[in-house]
Amino acid sequence: MKFAKTLALTAALGALASGAAAEMKIGMITTLSGGGAGLGIDVRDGFMLAIEQSGRDDIEVVIEDDQRKPDIAVQLADKMVQSEKVDVLTGIIWSNLAMAVVPAVTAQGKFYLSPNAGPSALAGKGCHPNYFNVSWQNDAFNEAAGTWASENGIGKVFLMAPNYPAGKDMIAGFKRFFKGDVTEEVYTKLGQTDYAAEIAQIKASEADLVYYFLPGGMGISFMKQYAGSGAEKSVMGPAFSFDQGILGAIGEAALGVKNTSHWSKDLDAPGNADFVASFQEKYGRLPSLYAAQGFDTGLLLASAAGKADVADADAFRAALKEADFQSVRGDFAFGANNHPIQNIYMREVVKEGDVVTNKVLGVAATDHTDAYGGDCKM
Amino acid sequence: MTRRLTREGLLNLAVLAGLVILPLWALWADEPFTITLATRAVVLALAAVGLNIALGIGGLVSLGHAVFFGIGGYAMGILAHHAQTYTSVMEWPFVIEGTKNMPIIWLVATVVSAFAAFLIGLLSLRTSGVYFIMITLAFGQMFFYFAISWSEYGGEDGLSIYVRNSFPGLNTLVPIQFYGLCLAILLAALALYSALMRSPFGLALNAARQVPERVRAVGLDPFRLRLVAFVISGAITGLAGALFADLNRFVSPTMFSWQLSGELIVFIIIGGVARLFGPVVGAALFVALEHWLGGLSDYWHIYLGALLLLIVLFGRGGLIGMFAGRGKIHD
Amino acid sequence: MSTILIIEQLLNGLQFGVMLFLMAAGLTLIFGVMGLINLAHGSLYMIGAFCAAAAAGLTGSFALGLVAALAGAAIAGVLVELIVIRRLYDKDHLDQVLATFALILIFSEGTRWIFGSFPLFLDIPAALSGPVALPGGIQYPAYRLALIVAGLIVAAGLFLLISRTRIGIQIRAGENDREMIAALGVDIDRLYTFVFALGAALAGLAGALVGAIQSVQVGMGEPVLILAFVVIVIGGIGSVKGALIGAVLVGLTDTLGKIFLPQLFALFMDPAAANQTGASLASMSIYVLMALVLIWRPTGLFGARA
């Protein structure tokens, strides 16, 4: 009885607060310390740049560091909901952290905008009206790569990914639309740094193409070792292993590698050049695809805030769903399961002056949607 | 000696009072997150109390207690996962259904962790010193990598449980009620620790740490004493794992990570090795630091590291040792 | 599976093991002489890699990068020994674990503070890029071959240092009887600082050598640290010979496990399931090896009987 009263009081106080100043509070949980901090920092900086450029001073952002630990992320989500009383959450980088946080916060009536990571469970059976993915479903880049490989006459591939759910998702995504043969399918240890054994297998393989998903330091290690090994098979992967922050560490060893992405800094989309220039001016480095996703998430939020009051959940949800903002990726819309409909491009790693970077070759998949929408009932 | 013990006793009472008053204050001040934070501290303290039985009384520095923490967590995760998807855990040779009932989950968590502790102890206790530290670490890593690739239960993504499990007569979704439950279990574990320490078993175990020859001379087997201590220790840490999973409504392989094993040891050292309330003080301080320092700067690990370093270099016998003087049991 | 592929994988395992030895040698010496468990040894590895990347980036010379790695890690080692480690020798293992754990936090975030959150670039020297042809038609990366040679040279040098030099005698005496070397008039403080700096420099060298074919990033030291501990425990703590044998054993187990376990399971499972089960088991293989060795010999292969 006593507790029920406390809860009612809390609700009343909350209503009072939001009535006094019609402002919106955003909770950002992202990785800012430790090994994976680069991605979280880019999402945060991109997001804050968009909010700043929107000129809205009624959006308050609370930022917390999840240290890439799921239990810390859950704890921070509790804090955001219980103490900070935020209206919208965003920021999580990793699939496993998203799986820990998203179902719980959407079940409590909060909105969650994913600036990175799209586990298949949240696109299919676990979809939710308050969950909007502004980045990609995990399979997307890989499906586009599989399609592209088939269309360009590649018959045999060697597949490689770490032995964990996102790795298996990525491999399944590639195989979904690939019509040729998979000669080998290798699962490596998560966090592995030496790929000599796998490279020897690649050299002995009959495959025409090596397709791999090895995020972060794993991809850097593999690419550097592959380049010096004498193996001559062409290499392809999703953009995560060839992003700007990573190319800087791989260097020329990555030249010529093809990779799929929904964004590139040279992409000819309205506003993209301005975004790249203003990001570089403000933070002194080139934006990564994570920064672009953070930026788009900020734009989406600002666009919805201009249309509806977050206190009116239905109206705000409808405003988000419209996706009425100019994405730096070009055309962007939400499908029925609130996941993106967008083009996926094929890029190639090239050298521009002294900088190793990506160049867009063409579209790998037009208006790509994820494969799980059919399982989503909402 | 009596005076010193009294001082430690007073300190313990103060900590106990804090554990009761702080959440009540948070309830009054409408700061539900403080209660969540306090629950986290209490559950981690419980895990460390478990470890303190092996480490404090028995001198067994286990860098693999995350194994039991993780087993407890997965016991909760697996049972609740099957209950929420209406499937059975196994069909053959007999049907086991999932459950959302906390007492049953706790029982399973405790028994399975105890069994794992028995097997690991049987193999590990043949070694001692640094070798023991490292072999327990090895078992921890085995479980960690196994959990990452165990795709039926989410692999690295872990398992989300959407609603907290239930306890008869309580609404566990209300933070203060769940906190009360965890605190009660912690107090029970502390009572068990205190009773163990004074029992003939505890005295023999302590003697086996200091002078194993003499224990052997009176006809006791140090190996057996240690094995029993390790099993009790693992069981309590396993129970804490189940509560931790319920607190987060989520389990993942990070519960098996060596960093977690390390943190449990850190709690005990910060608070004071073999002190009844050492793990409690250590866990509470660590959780508070993690929370407050995280808001200060992106590079807050530097401050945390510096503080830990100062505690080791200048704080003899942990925080309790600093305030209450040297205890009677440990040097 | 052809013979060539098997020989190539054996070489890979050997190369991995030799690099682990550079890490493990310092760790085991520090434990043997000073009785110190140094969790921060992985941080010194990281410092070596970062120093090498920074110096090679500025000067364009890999050799200067190696010099910077040795110097940087050794200086960091001396500083940390003088300021912190020295106060830990007479404390128990628990305090050492906590203090050196604290040092990891400080080093990792300090490095991130100085160098930023993104991995650094460090490339192998042009002369060693690409493969070389070995007898029997094996194409093997020149750099990895160089790593094996460099590691074996350092190992030989270390054995000579310990068995033939004055300081080696002091180190061996220090392992056996601490009071005695004090009685012989050896300046223990200086000996300890030297041993710590030597271990640090070896770790830094390993970090730089391996960093050229891996990712130079914050946190790169911890996985290697765990492996190095596995190595010295298998070999017997304090034994440099044990560290060498343990390192090669771990390197071979890990590499061959990855290759052969999936194929073993493929004999009686469908390929996809065999790949995943094999990969899971392979990731545990070295820990299983360590547990087995310790169950068989509780103080490692060459450890002193307790």
C-alpha cells in the first residue's frame, strides 16, 4: 500500500516537472573508456553535433560510460529511467549490450534509438514500437556483399568470423543471397590477435574470395598479417573492419579491399559534405561511419522533437516513424519493424594523397530491408 | 584485544546501520536508483563473503570464483528463460520445467555451484600458492569461452529475462523489496561466516592455512578441510550470481570473466582480508567509486587505480584494519 | 591436409610460442628473484608497442621504433619499480595482485589519454614484407620467420646472461637465497631494479615486434598477460627454461588446436556444427592443457618442489 502511494507520488512529480518546461531529456549510454572507446566517442560526438546544429535548447542529454560491460549498461539504464527520468535512450554500440538494455527500457515505455548494432532478435520476434534502429540490422552489409559477389561472378568463398552471435549473424547474412559455393567456414576465438593459422588455411583453399567479419583490433591484426603472407585471394568484408579509425592503423595493407557500407565520407548525398566538414572542423579528425550514425540519430531526434511533444508517446512515435530528416546517407526510411530501408554501397580502399580511405564504387543493394521484418508483430 | 574487537564490532554495526538507513533514505527522497546501486553493492558483497571463506579463513586465493558467480547467474537465466518461453529445460531422461520462483532458482544455483566447486576443488587443491591462483583462473577461462560459444543460451549476447523472478509474498519489482531480500541473504551469509570462523572446522581450517603439519599431526586432513571450505565458498558465490542476474534481469558470459574474479578479490582486500565485514565495506566502496568517478571524466580509471594503489601501499589490513586496528586472525 | 600445410602451422605455433616466451621470461624472472606477481607486465608490453608506433611514425624507421620500445618499456619499468613495486616485495601476494591491478588501470587509461582512443599504425619494415620460399616449397612470411629468429636469439642471450655473467650469478643466487646475496655485499635494490627493467624491456620488445602485425591499441596487453601466466605456470614459476618450453607448448597447442579440432569433429558431426564445436573447444585448449599439467605436476614442469 505504502509503495503504491510512493509510486503515484513519483508519477505526479514527473508530470509536474514535464509540464513546467516542455523539454526532452535524452539518456546516452555508450562506451567511452577502455579498448572499444573509439566507437562510442564517435557516436557521441556525431550525435552532439547534430543536436547543436539543430539549435534546439530544449533537448538535454545525459551521457554515461558503459565500459562495454552489459551489467554496467543495465545498471545505467535503470539509472536513466529511475533517477534521471529520461524520455529517450540511445548510444549503445554493441549487440550484446543492446540485447541487455533495449527490451527492458522499451517495456517501461521509453523510446530507444539505436545508433549502432541491430541484433536479429530485435528486428524480428523481439521488435517493439518504441525501438527505432537508425543504423542497420546486423545482416544488412553482409547480405549486400553476398548479392554483389553473386552478381560479379564470384563462385567460391572462404568465410570467417568470431565464434559469437554477431559473427554467426554476419556469416548467415552473407550466405542468404550468395549463390556460389562456400568452401570453408571458419570461426575464430573472440579477441584473437594472431591469424597465421587461418591465413595458412586460406592459402590452401580453393576459394576465389575471402569474406570476413572481424570488428576492431581483430580485423586490424588479420589484415596486416594477410598482406604480408603472400596470399593473393581478394578480400571483402562489411565496413566495420575498414572504417576510417581502423584504416589508419592498417595502412596500405588494406588497399584494394572491397567493403559494404551505408555511408561513406565521399558519398554524394545532400548535406554529407557539410557534415564531414563541420565534424572535422569541430573535432579535428575525419568522421567514421559511427559518427555518421550518431549524427543521423541526432537529426532524427531533433526532427521528431519539432513535430510532437515527447509526453504524447503516440504522436512522438509517429513523428519518429516519419523519419523526416535529411540523412547523410541519402534516402532513409523506416520499414514496418522500425528498421532502416536504405541503400548499401560497395566501397574500395584507396589512397588519396597520404591518407588511406574509402571510395564508393556503386550501389550493392538498393533500398535494402532486413530479412526479419516478417517475424515482427506489432 | 577486547577493546580492539569492540572497535571492529562498532564499525560493523555502523556499516550495518548504513545498509539499512541509506536505502530507506533513498526511498524517502525518491531516489530509486540509489536503491538499485545499494542492491548491486549488497549482492557483490555476498559473492565476496563467499570468496572470503576460502580466501580469508582458508588462505585459498581463488582467481576463478567468477565460475560460481556465472553458474548461479546462468542457473537463473536458463530456468527463467525456459519459463518465459514455456519450454522445458530438458525432456530426457526426465522432464525439467523452467521456473520463475526465486527459492527454487536459488536452490538450483547453490547446488550446482557447490558441485562445480567440489570438482574444481578436487583438481585445484592439489596445487598451492601462485599455482592455485593460476589453475583457478584456467577453469574460469574455460567456462568463459564455453559460455561465449554456447549458442542455445545466447552466446556472448547473453539472455534477457523480461520480468524479475518472483518471491512468495513480495513484489520483487519494487526496488526496496528486492533490496530487503538481498540484504537478508547477505546477513544470513555473514552469520554463517561468523559461525564458521568460530567453529572447530573454522579453527582447523585457519590452522591448516598457517601450520598444515600440526593439523595433520592431530589427524585432520588439510586437503579435506580446504575442499569443504571451497565448496561452501563456491555455493555462496553461486547464490550471489543468481541474485545478480535477477538484479539486472540479464546474464552474459562477462559473469565468468577473470576481471570479475579479480574484482571480488579487490573487494576483500579493500575491506580487509578475513574481516567479517571486509567484503561488505570493499564492495560498497567500489560500487560507490565506480558510480561517482565515472561522472568525473572519461579517464576515471586512472583515479580508481591511484586510489587502489594508495589503499595497498598505505592502508594496512584494508579499510577495516585502518579504522579498527589489527584483527586477531590475520597478519 | 598436406604436409606443407602442417609444417607451416608448426612454424606458426613456434612463432607464437617464441613471442610468448619474451613476455613470460620477464614475468618468471621477476617472480623468481623478487617473489612478485606482476599483473602490470601486460601494460609494459603495450607501452613497448605504443613507443614503437610513435617513434616509427615520427622517423619512418622500424629499427628506431624497436629501440624506442626497448628504452620506453625499460624506463617505465625502472620508474614503476622505484615508485611502487619496491614497496610491494615484502607484502603478500594478495596486495601485489591488487597493486599491480591498479597499475593496469593507470597505464591503460593513461595511454589512452596520451595517444587517443584509436589504434595506432605500425608496419613491418619493407625488407621483411612478403613471403620467402623455404625448402620444400613452403611460402612463409619473412617477418614471422624473423620473429622466430629474433626470439631465439634473445632466448639464447638470456640464457648466456644468466649462466655466464656476474649479474646472472647474482640473479641465480637471488632465486635461491635472498639473505645470502645480501651477505655477499650485492646491492639488492639495484639488482631488483635491473631485473625488473630487464623484464620490462623484454615485454616492450615483444609488444613492438608483435604490434607490427597486430593492432596497437589500449588493452592489447591483458590477453597476452594471461597467456604468459599460463606459460610460466606450465613451465614452473621462476624457471626460464620452463618458460621457453611452456611457451612453445602453448603456442603449438593453440595453433594446432584451432586447425585440427574442427576437422576432428567433422569426422562424426555435420560440418557447420563441427566448426563451431571445434572452435569452442580450441578456445579452451590451452587452459585445459594448463589444468592437466598442474594436476599431473602441481608445481609445473620445471618448478621447484614445494
